[in-house]
Amino acid sequence: MAAGRTAGTVSGTGGYGWRFDSGRICLDLVATGEPAGGGRGRLDGTVALGRWLLGAGLLPPGTPVAGIDARWVRSFAELRDGIGRLVRAEIDGRQAPAALERVNALAAGAPPGIRAVRNDAGALVRAPIPEPECAALLAAVARDAVELLTDQDARARLRRCEGDRCRRVYLDTSRGRRRRWCSSEVCGNRERVARHRRRAATA
């Protein structure tokens, strides 16, 4: 699996409010194309993409992102859409050959190299990447998608959020596989509030 965060919300990213609670980095990327049920931000520019890569843990803190340009944004948007088609087709029992071919091609590349350094407290941490490469980062996310879709157990845990107007896909890691929402705190809470209002209106 690609290195990165797999849960929680990253704050302090200029108001984007990225969420990383889908269970996999590749699914978190897919979520950036969903206006409902996800974070407020979308990968619609170079600044947004740079912050998402840092927030997802694909780039260690301190990595310069000034070199990210419109080509990066287009490439990540294409990968996001391809992975989205693949995972939804898998859930529906369909095939998406063109998307699979594209994701496989990107996954064949080498992911970013990493190394450890000591921080001020003496603990080992990942060192910033001096010159991050678009192809390497695309490969890391594409490899995560390939690993997810070729893992029989993980593939069986793919779910669509049942939240109103939410289209996020997530990995159900709950006991008994009974999780209904991409996030209990977001879509789950929204559903509980709506249910309470319906009961109050009926009363």
C-alpha cells in the first residue's frame, strides 16, 4: 500500500478540509472528485493538489511543491477518474477495461524514493523529497489501487456511502462489515440529525 494517511481530517490546509478516512489513499483521491460527503476542497488547481499530496502523506512535510503545474493537476484528475470507474465497476460486478489499462500503466512506474533522517528530538522521520516527480507520485497511488483491487478480502470490503447525496467509496473495516457511511462523524451524523428531525416533525 502507498505510504500515507488512511484516516482522519487534515486541517490547516488553507480551508480545504481534506478527509482521509476512506481506508486507502487511492480511495481518498477518488473522494476529491465528489462534491458531497467529502472535504470542501477539490483538486482543481496546483495549490490544492500540493496540499492534498502533503496531507495524504505522499509527500513528507517540508517537501517543496512549487514545481507542481497544470500538467500535474490534469494527470491526477485522470488517475482519480480512472480509479473511480474501476472501483465502482468492481462493486457493480462490471468491467472497465480502459480504466484498468491506464491504472496499470501508471502503476508500472517507480514510486518516490524515501529515506529517514533524525529530527530535532532524535526520532527518525521521513526526509522531504528535494524534487518530487509527478510520475512517481502517480505510480504510488496507482499501485495502491492495484493492490486494493487484487486483494480478494479488501475488494470484498468496498462500499458506497449510504449518506444522502454522498457518492464516496470506502473500505469497510468494521467488525461484521456493517459500516453504512464513509464517515460516522459526517454522513452518519447527518443521517442521525435528519432522522431526529423527521421524528420531531411527526410528533
